[in-house]
Amino acid sequence: MQTWLEIPQNSDFSIHNIPFGVCRVGKRTMICSRIADYVIDLEKMQELNFFWGIDIPADVFRSEYLNNFIALGKPVTNAIRQRIQEVFKSENTFRAAKSPEDILIDIKHVKMQMPVKCGDYTDFYSSIEHATNVGIMFRDPANALLPNWRHIPVGYHGRASSIVVSGTPVKRPKGQTKADDATMPTYGPTRLMDFELEMGFIVGKANELGNPVPVDQAEDHIFGMVLFNDWSARDIQKWEYVPLGPFLGKSFCSSMSPWVVTMEALDPFRVEGPMQEPEVLDYLKIDGKRNFAIQLEVFIKPPTGGSTRVSLSNFKFMYWNMNQQLAHHTVNGCNMNIGDICASGTISGRDPGSYGSMLEISWKGTKPVKMHDDTERKFIQDNDTVVMKGFAEKDGVRVGFGEVSGKVLPTE
């Protein structure tokens, strides 16, 4: 598929992508798409009748969130995406009648917003390498994985209200911590601020309370994916997580990328997942390729300038895939709603260069990482900016997510 529009060679936003998001242009907030360094004005496309033959409500693109657009269903949203691709194809038949340039806005002139209204957020723990590393650090190395880990996609209910769009600053949180040699906890700012390299999927189809989503139908309920940084305060988390798991060490903030890349755009990048042993229960058994080869990078930018890549990982490493996560999440009858976000959990590979958190990269602070400016990092310092990027590429086709970034601000 070729396009008449000039697109940089390594652009995440090729004609093969066509993601969806929400942007603000002046005083107008609207649903949009993107190609190259341009935002596509979908409301203008509708006004110019580019979407003829597709049944679309008149005001669906005049919205602060994608939720109502996603609710149109995949047959409609896929038709819209394919029509956009047709408009920008080299051999399109629309260009003679109307000017596609009229629907393009330079990305520099827009401000991206949260793409969905998220009612609920679940964070999983689905990388066997990450779970093993954490188990080695904090428990018996010979029994790093808990007995249930290979049988269920472990997860917890997170805080939806504190999910923010890329570029939003993150304030260093305060809470209780307890040093190993102390008899009492103390209160103050976290000293062990960390990122977690994750990806999230957006629920695109609701299920009714009491009606589980079968694993072989799970992808019908997933609209698309985003990059996700599940910020963590490790010292707060360590003191609080027994017996009920993550709480204040996680709920202060999570950051997500603004562009939702559809499952249809990611379809060419399917791969086999890791061998699951022992064999999973029937309701979690899958057929076909359900993992996706998405290259992921994490950079730390100190306030002095420059950036250092601290992780090069891949989404294909995930032990539990999205279909299994959603099937397990709903097997008890839990109802999911359009716009809900499920995050993968930290994505780590087998070697230290592919670890997805500073907890692992610095191995609890025992292996500092040298930065571009010759300073060292064990964890994230005030005024550091963490940037995560991700893309899939195969046979000359590239589909990417852009980036999710956040600057850590000092506690007031």
C-alpha cells in the first residue's frame, strides 16, 4: 500500500497504521487520526462526505473521548479506518473530487488529550522474566514464582482516576516506608521512584455482568493498544503490599500514549507466545498466534539534557497474552465496559538489557546505570523525564505508537 503523501522512512504513523485519538485544536476538541506528522480531522472528513456509504452518527467525532466512537463496533470503525487509507493511497479516487489536504493539520498545532474515558483499570503481572526477577530479589530464589503464577494471569484492580496522557508531569509521591533495620515506619517522599514498561489494551466491547468473555472471542472485545508506564514507588510498595497487594505505591499515577493503535493494524505482527507449562486450564487455552512482536525502548532524560536508553525489550516476551488476560478477568462474571484499560504488567526479556524497570535494571540499586551526562541512576530522580517508545516492523511495513513520556517533579 503506497501513499501520495510524503512520509518519513521511519515514521510510526504510516498508511498501514491509522490510529485513533483525541486532540484539541484551538477551542475545539475532536476525535482524530494520524498519518506521518499530520493529524487527520475526521469531523471535516465527514462534512466533506468522505465517509459516504458508512452509517456514522452526525456528532460522533465531536467528542472528548473515543468511547462513543468505539461503541459503533468494529465493522464501522474498521470501515472508517479503511476509508482513510483509501483517501491517502497513491491510486485513490477521492483526490480528484476533493482535496485531502483540507483534512490535514500539522501535529505541531494540536494538543493531544486522554483518548478514552477510563472507568476501570486493571494491571496484570504477565512477564515470567519480570516475575522471576522480583521473586529472586524479594523471596527465595529457588522458588521465585508463587505457586499460582503459571496457572492464572495474576492481576490487581488499579486506580483509573490517576491515569494521565503522555506529557503530563508526575509529582513524586509521599507515603509510609520502613527501612530494613528500622523498628517503625517513617513518612515522606519516595526515594525509589521507578517506571514500569508496559502496554495496555482498550476494551472495545462490553460484556454483561455474569457473562464471561470466552478466550476465543476475546479479541472481538479489544479495540486497540497503547504504550503504558505504570509509575511505581518501590519503597512505599514494599512496606504496604503484604497482605493485599499494590496500593499507594502504584495509584499516584500511570501514563499512557495518546494514539490507540487498532488490533487490525497490528495483525501482520502476530507471533507465537512462550510455551506455557504446565498446560493451562481449558478456559485459557488458545489457538494460533496471539502474541505481537512490538519492539519497546525506554530512555531517561536528565534535566541537564541528552538521553540514555536503559531498556530494549519486546512485547512478544509476554507469558500470558491479552486474550487470556481478558478471559480470566471475566471468568467470574466480571463485567467490562468500553474504555476500560488493562495493562500488561512490566515487560522484561531474558537479558538485563531488556528488563522493564529500574528495580531490575539496577538490581535493587546495586548496579547503577551511567547516564549521558556522566551521572548515575539507581532509580528515577527529580526532574528526570522517562520516555517509552514502541513500534512493530515487518517486510517494510512499520506501525508504531509514538511515545509516552513523563517528567518527575519534586514533592512540594
